[in-house]
Amino acid sequence: MFNFLKGVVGGSGGGQKDLPYNIGDPYPSAWSSWSHFRGTSKDDGSPVSIFSLSGSNPQDGRLAAGRNGVKRLRTVRHPNILSFLYSTEVETVDGSGTKVTIYIVTEPAMPLSEKIKELSLEGTQRDEYYAWGLHQIAKAVSFLNNDCKLVHGNVCLESVVVTQTLDWKLHAFDVLSEYDGTSGTATGPMLPYEWLVGSQYKSVELAKSDWVAIRKSPPWAIDSWGLGCLIYEIFSGMKLGKTEELRNTASIPKSLLPDYQRLLSSTPSRRLNASKLIENSEYFQNKLVDTIHFMEILSLKDSVEKDTFFRKLPNLTEQLPRQIVLKKIGSWLSAEEYTLKVLPTIIKLFASNDRAIRVALLQHIDQYGESLSARVVDEQVYPHVATGFVDTSSILRELTLKSMLIMAPKLSQRNLSGSLLKYLSKLQVDEEPAIRTNTTILLGNIASFLNDGTRKRVLINAFTVRALRDTFSPARGAGVMALCATSSYYDTTEIATRILPNIVVLTIDPDSDVRSKVFQAVDQFMQILKQSNEKSNAGDTAHAGSLGLASMPGNAGLLEWAMSSLTLKGKPSDQAPIAASNSVRPVTTTTAASSETPSMAPVRVSSSSDFADAPAPPSPTSTDGWGEIENGIHEEQYSDKDGWDDIEPLEEPKPSSVLANIQAAQKRPVSQPKPQATSLRSKSTVKAVATKDEDDDLWGSIAVPTPKIASKSLKVKTSGAVEDDDPWAAIAAPPPTTKVKPLSAGRGRGTKAAAPKLGAQRINRTSSSGMQ
């Protein structure tokens, strides 16, 4: 212990080796004989305040009062009382004798008088801030007097400090003592250290040391007088010199003047209790006090009150003192301060099970989402947010879905290709049509963050097998535009055999907006195939099979997505679809009639050359609900159960006859190019001779005439009016090698032979007719 004491450097709080805090520069003012220093922790560098009190005699009365202050500050805790962190008392020996120093370490704060000069507030903003500060000190005094039955004894300007968040806090507890007025046997001074209080701050009875009158007075009498002194000092802008100056009320606001006069009543029993000052004073009824007070008790408010408050807050902050808003709300903080002070709280809130909190977080994710690091999103935020995908509330499911536009780029491949795609697969068959539509939109937007194998397995299936067959027209339109926006990820074989056959049947879709998008898509994909053909003819085979939207001029508008409700303020029910010729309609789960302003989020699409040179990674195990699609093409890839049998189909209303025909055509198999010619017929069919021009065989009678070569072209013998009326009959897919299950009546296959049919289909032939 002696070695520890010897490490102390003499002088008011000089450097000390063993003190776990670094002592910095002093503030120009402090209460009584104390000195107030800036300081930092030696452990983590966090800021603190250090108060020191020195005396040459260990029995010095000031040191005794200081020890009382340390004990009281350590044991009395309240939001409006300075927070105690650490204290120690050390002795140093020098040539002149022994010196004792008491150190108190608290949360960082600065003297109120210095903070007032620094803020330089004027007019209404000054009055509102002073009202808030006085409100806080009045709560601290009320807590001491009414709840703890303690008397502070010296409430004044120097006993108040201001924290980094601009909160006023009470300290200087050296004089603080218990109120013993209820004890009939108490004698002597109730405040042993009242001699430390300046005469200008003493009430009439305290100045006379009339302890009998003091004990007959209410517990708040002395500190209510002190509140009056504090009010005078902050509004006059000067330290109280003598008691008579309190009569000068010129600087006191009129709304506060009646309460000020009651605080300074010459009769102790008639002085205003601090609790009544808080409850009844007109002066405290202003926007700043109401706003910060609501935020302090936010957890006690119901969801309706919270929702109303947060809707008004953006406009309200413009009317409040900017310095206070910076410390209390955080929307104007620097990036470094925002990350340090705001984000940790937001991250903790995501763990809350309160739906109102989760909805508020997701509605405003565009304001803070970019500030979240990838690691925090992947490990701390996403696991909580993902529970919203399966929530029973459609609004929460939709908000969770749209939040992925910001979170997906920050997710690891484990969460992106595994967890997220599982949820999106389920949402594509959600009972809410708007959610199904927005799921397709989201997939188009995050396609660039998926690996090649996952894109091969998921995209075409998601956009054709589900989106294009949806009974909700905006969902079909979203599927078409998603295919266009992700065209750089498809090779020419996929375009020709899997995409175009599924979209051309929508050229007669009942919805005009869908038809418009389909014609644009057909033109786009045909242009890609033409460019591929030109490159092949020119001998450039390296990139001939992988042309995408990035190589198409004049199609920039196709890359934009209408995710408008993501950036709108307000309830999702206030949002509505917007029709556009080259963008997907934004849809919400609750309405399709009201209007809104769209906010476009660009889809990031890389050119085909970005992927041509790099080998495609192996496709991960299919666990996302879209099934396993091989990189090659196999005969039954358009089967209803190809990767989708893990999802129960929705009970959709019966579609119109036109739409039913389209859906039936989409579900029929499309013939695939084969590396070698195979048998096209069973035992009773005629063999087709394999030739090197397989495309001629595939397209049959509607193919471009081929040059005369040794091999024979296929000739189709008609067997009735069906083939004449069906322009797709000649490109019918060959029958599968396995037994075909009968199609249900809802697939759109008509019973009348003369009825026109859409899409590729098999032709019923008798044993006496076939290919020659």
C-alpha cells in the first residue's frame, strides 16, 4: 500500500501510475474546492471525468465532506444523477509534509456553465433546452427528497454537469444528508457540512441555522430554494452573487415565473415541491421535452402510440435544436459516431420478438442498412430477420422479403444459396399474390450475388415454372422482366429450348401489360440468338453461346426494378402498384388501388464475357426448393415434379380459358437437341434417319428449307384437321421413354379434335400413319 501511495505525484490530481485512468486537462470551474479534469480509461481509452480534492491534513473537514460525497455518489443511483465509476484516496509525502488526495471517476461530463457557452443557443431553442435540463434536475431533486428522504443542500449551477448526450445531471453530494424531521429526538445540525454552502445559496432558515424550523419544514424546502437559485443563474447568465439578486426576475420566462416565485417562498412549508414543478409547470410543456420524454419511456408505450410517434418524428426533428437532435436521435451523426453509438442498439433490437419493433426496423432499413457490416448482417441480424419469412403476418413477410435487397449482398454463400433461397422458394407460392410477385423481383435483383451453379439451378425454374404460370398477372410480368434482366446468365441453348418456348405462349396473355413485356422479351432474346449466330458464322465461337443483356444496346431500362415500398415511409397498406411498360409493377399485400411514387433499384448484371473465361463452379446440393437441374439438358426437365415437388401447390381460382390454354402449353414438354439421332417412335412408329443437321429435324415442316444433302428430311403425314389448325404440331416433342402420366383436366388439353392448341404437344397418330 505504501508503494502505491508513493506513486502519486503531488499537486491537484497530478499523474498517477497506479490509477487506472489517465488524467487530462482541467475544466475552468468546479463545485467548491474540487477540481474537475478530463480523463480516459487506460484499458480502452473511453472518456471519463475525474474529480480530485486535496488537503494537507487527513482530518481536514473538507476531506471529511469529500468522503461523504464519495459514499453518497456511490450508493445513490438515478438516471439524472452523475454515474459513479471509481474512487480512491491516496497520500503523498514530500518535503513539506503529507498530502491527501481523493479521486472520483465518473461518466464523462462537463460543467453546465461551460456547456451553455459552447452551445450558444438562442430564443426558443434555448428556452426548450433549458426546460429539458431543468426538468431533469427537478426529477433528480424529487427523487432525493421524496423517495430517498435525503437533502442535497446545495443545488446550484456548479452542482450540475452535462453529459456527452447533453443530459443535465446532479452531483456534488458532499453536503447531502438524511432528512430527520420525523424524529422527535434529533438535535444538532441536520446537515453537518452545511458550512460548505455559499451564503448566497442559503435559504432564510438555513442561513440562521434554525434546525428546529428546518426539521418542521418538508424535506424539499431547502432543495426547492436551491432550484430557484439554479433557475436564476442559467437565465441571467451569471453566478449568483448575493441572495437579494434573486428578486430580479427580468430574465425569468413568464411561463416559469409563478413557479420560480413559489420555489423561493420565504415560508419553507409553502415552497413548491420539485415533483409538483414537473407535473404542473406550463414551462415544461414544449416539443423537445415531450419528444425526449416519450423516447425515454418508449418501452412502456403500445404499438399504436409508437407508430404515431415515429411517423411524426422526421418532421419534428427539423424544429428541434440540431445539437440536441444529434445526440438524441442520431440521423445527422457522422459515419463513425453512427457506427459507434447507434448501430449497436439497432442490432440488439433485431433480437426482439415484438412485431411492432421488427416492422419499424424493416420499414427504415434503407436508412441504416448500408452502415451494417457484412459480418454483422450475416451472423447477428439475418438469423433474426429470417424468422419473418414464415410469420403469419403478410405485412411482416413482405417487409422481410424486401429487406433482402439490402441484406443479400452482405450474406455469405452459406446463407444466400442455402437459407435464403429456401425461404424464397416457399414465398413464390405464398397465398398473397403480391408476395409472389415481389419474390420474383427480388430474385432478379440478387441474381448477381449467386454463384454460377446456383443460378443454373434456380433462375430459369423460378421464372418460368412458377412466375410465368402464376394466375396473378403482375407475377407473370415480373417473371418475364426477371428473365430479361438476368439474360446474361443464360447460354443460347437455354434461351432457345427453355426460355423462348415458355414466353412466346404469353403473347396472347389476357393482360395487355404482360403481352407488352413478352414482345419486348422475345425481341431481346431473338436478338441475342442472332448475335450468337453472327459470331458463329464469323468464326468467333468463344463467346457465341453466351450473349446477354449487357451486350444489348438500348435496353438499360429493363434493368430497373420497382421496389417502391422499400423506401416509402408509412404502413405497407398505403402502397399500391404502378404500371410501367418496362418495369415490374410494385405490388403490396394489402391493396392494389391506391397510388405511390416508385423508387427504382437497379439490377446489377454482368456482361457475358465476365463468365466466359472462368469455369463454372459445381452446383451445390439442392436444398433451396428449386430442385437439382443439371448443366446439360434432359428430356423430362419440364416435368411438374422437376425440383418443385417439395412445395404443395396453391389452391388458385380457376383461370380464364385463354390463360388455362397458355398454362397447359407451358407444361407440355419441349424437344431438346440431341448429340446423336435416337428413335422417335415406339414399335409402331417409323424411324427417323439421323442427320448432321438436327435442327432441320426438330423444326420439321416449318423449318427453313435445307440444302439438298444425302440425308432425308422428315416428312409429316397429316391425319386430320388437328395438325392443320395447330401451328406447333410439327415441333412436337418426342414421347418420353417412360410411361407418361395422363394429364389432368385442368391442364387445358381439349377434347375436340378441331380446337386450336398452343405450345409444343404430342400428336396422336394411329399405327397406319407416321413419318416416312
